[in-house]
Amino acid sequence: MLAEKHADRINKIFAKYPDKRSGVMDLLYLAQEEYGWLTEDALREVADLVDIDPTQAHSIAGFYTMFSEKPKGKYWLQVCTDLPCALRGADTFYRELCAYLGVEDGGTTDDGLFTVEQVMCLAACDRAPMMQCNFHFHEHLTIEAAKELIEKLRVQAQPETQEDGGA
Amino acid sequence: MIHILLRDLEIPDIWQFDTYTANGGYDGLKKAVHDLSPAETIQIVMDSNLRGRGGAGFSTGRKWSFIPKDAETTYVVVNADESEPGTFKDRQLLEKNPHQVIEGAMLAAYAIQAAAVYVYCRGEFWDLAHALEDRIEEARQANLVGDDILGTGWDCDVHVHLGAGAYICGEESALLNSLQGLLGQPRVRPPFPAQMGGGLYYQPTVVNNVETLANVPWIIVNGADAYKKIGTPESPGTKIFCVSGHVAKPGNYEIPLGLTFRELIYDHAGGILNGKRLKAILPSGASGPVLKATDEVLDAPLTYESVAALGSTLGSASFILMDEDTDMVWAAAKMIHFFKDESCGKCTPCREGTYWLDKIYARLLRGEGTAHDLEMLEKVPNQIAGVTLCALGDFAVNPVLATLEHFRDEYEQYIHQPEFGPEPAQAL
């Protein structure tokens, strides 16, 4: 349960605002971090914490692109294909990335490691093509650089025992 | 070249508290709380004629002056939900010169005697927002934020609030709803944010853009007259121009208002990528009408008034440049797709209208467009603009109407030559 496990963080969130309802977005982030995605139970927990109806928590979760009510890959790649990035080759980059991962637009790789999606402008137009991988930006991308990143993440995602075995 | 805002270009470590204070940082806040009354602080900003840098260009001092003097609880909200396609200036300010934004916000807070400041950062600025919390803590440790600021008895804390990916939350009333934990949709106005019942937690609130606030410390230290010596009388000061698209040197350029389009594009941003010819300019991201790159446009000064006279808007000064090979129907389709995706769904004309426009563009790009589609593209915008609660509806029609006005022949080609169309790479 979030309330027990993250009591300190939750108190810090509530301390920022005169109304605890304002903490709902921070709590949705916390729940997503804890459970990987916003499950029914997670949404109910958050709703209880801020005294709103679970349907209201649902509607807030569904309104924003950074919350997910479905399981995503361990690495959630969001590629900006908006006009400024597209003028610098983002559409081609995105198609090549999908092809490299062997997924359709919006798909997740079979091993559950990567979900790839198009997103709207991420305020990095001067460094296009670019994408967000979970919470971090990767900019000035080429498909080669993206492939390198993906392979690095694949290695990172290996269970630790295997890494130890290799060492 | 004077950098009032992008001071990291001269002082790379300006993001550090000690470097910032060693270079005059927080002198504006100290001057205000020790030597100026809140009313005098507002008056200086009003006299400077600083205009809001988020897009609307409204007088910052006047905005502050609308806060009722008898209000018990007021707030300052920093709009750092930078989401307009082509805009990436607030990000550089918050990353590279964050204390100046904090100081500007504290000056606004002092001017209206705010109970607290909230910085609404778009969720994608995750790393930046967490670093900003560390910068705020440094200011708190130095007694510039928090309780009994500089021994004056005034309390005001600064908090960071993370959005989670919604363009509409850059619209101030939607932002306030989002900050209150409500759905991020615009409010019916009046009451406006500065009025009782219209702001954060329904208390009078000033909502200012990051870049706007970053100007304030300089104005307080150097005075309104000094500020007005930069730029033009109606559009004083410097402005950060975000230049992207087919440009040789994409990036942020802080220049005095009043330079020409040509100077910005060719002298500062290095001209057009690969030596191509410039075809079209979006001076305010996807929201403002596109301009054809004629000599008349290129020689026009970059001021709020002059860009308006050309039939567009300076807005947040996000310059997306498009070269001679750009397919303008495709470009309009991209922008419409953006607005369709970002329409919050509250007002029917915007929700349904952007959906219809998006479908029409998809049809055109597939080579299945008809003359009837062109008629629809002319009619649908009239049913969106002016009849929605916020400006997203008005913005959404600009890509359609402006490209139809300047590049109608390209639409005709799509209809009369079905084989005509973008490269498959572009037709996602």
C-alpha cells in the first residue's frame, strides 16, 4: 500500500498545498512508479488518499499522456513527431525505430522491454529528432544512436545474476 | 548583444546560487523588500511596459495591478507548461538560469503579497523540475524564499507542481484547474484569475510565463527607463526567439525586439539549412498564422504590432522555418493533428471541429481529397473560432486558413492530381 510504504513522500506532497486534492497528480506518478502502471487498485488507492471518487481519478489519469492505465514496456519510448521535429526527419526516424524493434506504431516488444509511441511537442525542437525514454530526454538522435541506446538498455535490463555470471 | 535572460551564454555557471548572487542575483528582490512598497514594485513593472512573453503580450504590470488590494490570500503561478510546437525557451531559462526565474517570481509575489508561488512545470520536464526544487531550497536556505524573508516578516514559499502531458494546461485557467487536482480544462471567464473567484483555489492569482518573470529582476534593479531603452517603445526589452525547422543553427536567440525577420533568420540563426530558399515562417508555433517568406515579411521588424500587421502574431516567438521543398498541406495536416490530439474535449466546436479537420487532411494526404473537402476546410473553421471557452479553438483554425490563403495551389494539386502527395516517409 502506498500510504504505508511511502508515508514520508505522501506527507511531503500534501504539505505543498492547502487542499490535498492538488496532490492527485504527484500521487498518480507515485502509484505508477510503485506498480508500473495505473491499475484499478492503484487508482482507488490514490482516490482514497485525496478524497475523490475513483472515477475522478480515472478521468485525470486518462487526460494526460504521461499516465498509463495499461501495462507498458519497461522502457517507454515517446518520439516527438510534431511539425518542428518532422521537418528534421522525425517521421522517418520513428518508422525506422518501429522497424528495428519489430513493432507497429504504439506497440510493445514481445519481451515487454520497449513500448514505442508518437507524442506531441516536447519542447526540444532545436535538438530534433528526439524522444523521451521514461522520464529522460534523448536528443539530436540518429537511428544509429537510438539502436545503440536500445542495446544498452537491453543489457541493463538483464537480471543481475546473469550479469554476475558474465563477470 | 545584451543578454538579460540567457545569461548562461556569458556566465555558464549562472545556474549555481553563488555564481548568480556574485553577479547581482537577488539584488532586485533585496531592493524591493527593503526599499520599495508592493505598489511601487508594480508601478516600476507597469512603467517598463514589459509585455507577457507566454503569447498574449499583455502588460505584466497591469496584470499585477488587477489583484484586489483587499484580497486576503493571493497566489503567483509560474506557467512553465511550455508546450507550443516550436517553443523551447522556458526550458533553457529553467535549466541554465533558474535563480533568475525564482527571483522574478518572488518579485511578483512581493508585489501582490502572495501567500505562495507555484511553478507549474510540464511533466516531461521531470529532470528539470527536480533540479529546480534544489535551486529553490538554496534560495530558502538563504532566507530569500520561505518564512520571514530577509527579516521583513513576509512569508512566501515556492513549490513545484508537475503536469503530466497536456498542451491545454498551458492555458491559464486549465492550468489552475490542473493544479487544484481537477481535470485540466479551461474555466468559464469572468471571473478572471486576478479576480476573486477566478484564481488558484478561487483566490486572486497572477499567472505569468517563465520568460516574463525572468525579466523582472533586471527591471527592478535598473529601472523602467533603462528597460525601455532596449527594443521599441511599444515592445520594449529583449525577447527569446526559438528557431527550429529548416534552419542552419536551431536554437534560442535573445535579441532586442525590433530587429527584422531577416536579421534573426540569416544573421543570428545562420540562414536556411543546406542553402535552400525559405518558403514559409510560423512566427508563433502552430498557433499563429503562417507567413509567406516575402521581402515585405523579411524586412519587417519583430515587434508585437508589426507581426500583427502582417496578419500573424509574435506570440511566444517560436519560429518554425520551412524551406522551398516543404509540402504546406502536409505541414497544415501536422498542425491540425496536434490540435485534434490536444483539444481537451470540453467545448464541442473544438472537439468535433478539430476531429473533422484532421479527417479531411488525412483524406487529402491519401490522395482521396475532393473539391468538397476544400469547401469543408473553408467552412469548418468558422464554426470553431470565437465560440470556444479558450483560444485553442481559435488557434486550431489558423493552420487551415493561413495555408489556404497563401498556398491554395498546393491544395488544388492534391485534389486534381491524385497521384500527387508527400513521400511515404511523411505520410504517417
